[in-house]
Amino acid sequence: MRLVELLAVAVALLAAAAAHEHHGEAPTCSSGGGRVLAEFRPGEITLDGHNDDWDGVEASEFALLPALDPDEDKAYSGGKVAVKAVHDGINIFFMLQVDGAYTYAKGESHKCPSVALMFQVGEKATYYNMGGCKDMPGSCTSKSCRGHEVDIVHFSVGNAIPGRLYGGNHIDNSAGNGGDSFGHLVDVYAWNPHCRYLDGIGPKENNSNARNDWHGVWWHSSLTVHSGFVDDDSPYGKQDEKGTYYFEFSRPLRTMDQFQQDAQFTIGQPSNMAVAFWYPTDNKAWSNSEHYSASCDWLVLDIQPSFEAAHFRPAPNRSWDAATAFALLLSVIAIGLSIFVGFMVSKNKNNVQFTPLEQI
């Protein structure tokens, strides 16, 4: 059964890779590039697919253009994608909001919306051609494509219940790869569209200590049951109901990756990212080429430090603290008391009259 599951994941990955595939020269578009701000907001975000706790977070909006032909006249008809991000010093969180009529077909991923986030790992990795290594399957290796690595999280919701958490789990992580046998929220790395693998799985050998570090959940604003759906509730909502899709993700800022398969985020340092979206227009299954992108170049992910850390200015001599000042104050008081007691004793001594023994 595990072999069947892995084969199913591999087929899905190949389909997604074909959707990302680019040929020829990199296209140009007026909306290339952009910025996503990730503020320090600890304890504010619950990974549940709902957007209430994101209301105060700044959104970056981008037009969704066909990845192979980023013509603004062919943009996604539902409008722009809003991308939000925050971090709590340990984990980073993302929220993607896209308007679209509700559509869901259980077990048919191409008839359901799908999203992906891609991050630059290698210094030579390009947005175009998913890393840009020129090697083809059979020749691409971690050595020949060194420096072209990109990190991808891909969420295909055809088997995912809205409001339920998917991604890294004990069963798949114990197998040492980035798969997700339950909801297909997979952790992937690539060198180009043809050389794309689950974390821990490679063209020539597998690494048994890899894992899926991502968690995520999806929701649609037309859904009214907030106590929790189960599998038997499919399709969960009314088909073609207007509303907004929400895709929420989280991952540690740093992972235990040792094979250049995960992006490593650092507070105060920018990272490059991209956003992809698939949608079954007119209830028709999307094909591998129908892939919208939030830009035709890298977006800059700005992971900001806390406000206090950004505005903190230490004193030139940190040894002068409250404890030192208090000790000095006690010393001054003690000296003052000593002088006062000495003065009083001296004064009383001068007032004592001497009486000779003979007169007693």
C-alpha cells in the first residue's frame, strides 16, 4: 500500500512539474517583482484556514497572470491574490486569499483549486524554469545542479477536508520524505521542472532523515459549518457559490535539512519567493499549462525583527543597571547614618559632667 501511495504522489508531482514548465526565453511583464512583509506577531495566528486573525496584517496584492504567457489581458478573472505573512520568532505563517466561485470534486485534484509557494535556496536558482538547471532527467544530480535548488510547498486540495490540517505527519515523516498521504500538502525541492522531487527522494539515492516541515489548511468563505467537517460531508459547500478561497501555511524559520532542499529563513534578512495558483475555470479541469503566477520574477519576502528589537539602543556601559544604582544608594544612606550617629555620640559625650571619686 505504501508503494501505491508513493507512486500516486510521484504522478501528481510530475503533473505539477509540467504545469511549471517553461520553454525558451524568460517572459517579461510589467508586474514583475514585488514585496511581501512578514512582521513579528507572536501568539496571533491560529492555523485553521479562517482569516479573522489576519485582519490587522498588511496584504500584498498581485495580479495572477498565466505563467507561460504573462499577458495582463489573460489574467485570472477572479482578480488578484492577496499574500500575507507573519512570524513569531520560531515559525513563519502565510495566508493566500483568492476570490473564486466554490468548486470541489473529491479525489479529482484538477477540478479543485491548487496553490504552491516556491522559495530560492541556491544562489544561482532562478524564478524562471524553477531553479534554472539545464540538466534533464537522468543527468541532473545534486552535484551537476548545485546552486540551482528551489524549495516548494504544493497544496492540491482534492483529498483535503476544508478546515483540517495537512502536511507533515508522523507516518510520512517516519518514511523519511516530504510527502503527505492524506491531503497532498507536500514538501518538494527542484532544480528545474523536469528534476523535481519530494524532500528526501532524489534521482540516484534517497535520504532517510528528510521530512515534511510544512503544515497547511484551506477554506472558502461560503462554507458555514465551523464546528468541523468530516470526509462524509463532501463536497462541503454549494457548487459555484461566490466567495473567497483561503490557503494558510506555516513552517519553522529554520529546519534540520542537511541536503540543500529547504529554504532557511533569517529574521532581518530578505528571501526570494513566488506564488502559483490553479483554478478549474467553468468547472473544467485545469490542464498542466493553466498555471497562474503572482509575478514573472521573484517576490522579496521581508522578515522583520520585533519593534522593540528594531528600536532598542543599549547604553554605552550596560554595567550601570538598577541593581548597581540601588547598591550605591544604600551605601550613601549607610555613610550618612554613620556620620549622624558619630555626631550624636560626640555631642552627648561633651555634655557629660565629670564627678571626682572623692565627692561620691
